[in-house]
Amino acid sequence: MDLLLKWLRSPRVIVLLAFFTLSMILLMNTNKRIIYKIKTQYFSNGTDYYDTVYDDAYEGSQEDEDTTSASEEISIEWWQKELCKPDVLKLQPSATYIRLPMLGRDAIPSSNDYNVFLGETACNPRPLYRAWCSVESYAYENPLAKVWFHTTSPLIDNGDGLITQLEAAYDNLKIVGTDLNKIFNGTPCHKVFMAGKWAHNTPWPANNISNLLRNVVLWLWGGLNSDTDCICVRNVTHIHNMVSYDEEGKVANNAIMHFDAGHPFTYELMKYLKENFKVATWVVNGPGAATAIAKKMCKTKDLNEVYLNHCDSVTLRPLREMQLFRWPLWKKYFQDNKGENFSRNYKDAYIVHLYNKLSKRTPIKLGFKGIYDQIAKDHCPITYNAAKRRSYFF
């Protein structure tokens, strides 16, 4: 026993035991952090290559949440329970997660401004860099517009400081939550929204809300609506009362449209959805609705007649201006070395539609000069550099 005690008291053994103990503590903490990241991985769109992009944004967030007092707890709306994942509903305000002013309650757009609305309706508190790139591109290219990024999430993550950087760089950018109860109240879509059927027996509750909400927002305040899988590459503030149009498919696409406040087109869209809303067929609620109303208001069965001639109710803007490629050609955005001469090759383009439903699992290789890579670098520089600091992929 004396020999054992003597051995344990030797400096070498003490150093070894201290090293072993410290190693075990570090290993346990590391494992805890990894588990936490895996649990929240769905925030980054469920694609494995995003792991490195957002890896360290959560460091310290667990501690921040643990120190949140009960008085800071936020109320959850009934529609957020339909849209949000359970883990999102448990989030509380912290140094990482921030509460936003609410569109329709705390922040009211002016119909005198040229508004741009980009909505995140999937209740994602950590939008991907691709979404932020879309938002930044509109703020960057349209300094005189008011760019509104509105989300249905109760909180939004600013752990990497990107929101702070964007708001400091762009005075015209407004990042807000969304008070759906107030926004839908008194509109033709109010009954459809309150019924809640948009969230049941459908794989697309977020798309359903988006297709309802965009028409209401434009009718109330006027402006340009854009999906967040679009990048603005030229100033659009001279464009009014239009819908993007696929001449080959003869489809008006509500992903990109502008209407002044109170315009009859958006009112007819709301009435159409009140009567024809389909919970499990998103095309009916989106491009189908826009196409049907364009035909009705322009009194035609062939929208190419409207495109080639004139209609007082709406202007149809062609693919080369508002979307660039048709959806079957989406892979062209990711081909290496095809974007170096973008501005020269696509002089008519204002907005590039990247078809996220098809392209979301395809990584953008930073620095490989594809179209997506090049326009992101040129038109959302702060987001592009933030992504580049974290990963080789966007």
C-alpha cells in the first residue's frame, strides 16, 4: 500500500492523471455538442454538405438558451404550431436567437414605397445562405426600394452575425416576423387561412401559406414579390404591374410578380383562391391561379396573345428577363466556368430563378465560376463572403 501511495504521489503520475481527466472532460463536451448539432441539422435543409457551412453557428447557443428567464418566453400562434417543427417552438430569445418586429403589427410598409417582399413560410429560424443571398441581392441592386424579408419563425438565428452585417450595410433592408392573423384579417383569403385546411393532408403547408400570403401582401401594400430561390441582378424599381411569364409553357408564374397596392389583379387572385384552393395541389394555388386570372382579366384563352400585344390589367415579362431559363434547364446554373461573362451574355436579365425544388441538393462550388456562383459573388457579396469563410460550398 505504501508503494502504491508513493507511486500515485509521483509528479509523473499526477501529470498523467490530470491529462487523462482533462481529456475525458473535453471529450464529453465535444460529444454533447455534436449531438446538439445533429438534432438541429434539419435547419440546414437536410443536405449533408451543409454541415460544414453552419458548423460553429450553434456554439454557445445551448448555454444562451439555458440562461433565458421565464419572463422572456414568447407566445406561439396556432398557425406556427402547424408550420413549425417541435424543436423550433421550444426556442427562446437569447444572444443567438433574436425576436423580430412583426410585419402587419409592428412594421407597416408604405404603399408609396417600391416594396420588395421575400417570404420564408417554412418556419425555419436559420435560413440558408442561398435565401440570404436572394434577400441581399434585392437590397444591393435596389437601394431606393424597401426590401422586406418576412419569416413565420418565432425567432431567427443571428449566431454568425450575418443579420447584423446585412442590416448595417443596407438601410433599405427590413427583416421581420409575420403576423398572419392581422395580415389575413378582412381579406378574401381570411376564411381559407382561418380554416387551417392548408396545413392538413398535404406535403406543402408552407407553400400553401406562401401562395395565399403573397397575394394579400401585394394587395395591401403593393410591391414586388419574389421567391427566395431568385437572385436580382439589375435594378427593378421601374417595373410595375407584371407577372413573370414562360412563353413556351404559356404559364404566368406567381413566384415573381409586381402589383400596386389595391390592384384588381391581386384582388381577383384572392377571390380565385377563396373558391378554388387545393391543399394538395400547389400548382393550382400558384402558377395555375396567376395564369387563370391573367386569362380572365385579359379576356383571352392564349396568353401568348397578351405577351405579344397589350393588356391593361397586367404585363407579362418573358423568361429572359424574370427567370432566365425554363425549369428543365436548371442544371445550367451549376456548370463550371459558365458564368464569367454573365452580364454580357444575358443583358436582358433582371431576376434569375434558380428552381430550388429541383436544385436544393446540388452544391454551389465557390470559385468555380458557374452562373450561380458568379451572380452570388457579384450581387450578394456579404452573404457570399460569409459562406466562403465556412465552406467550399454555398
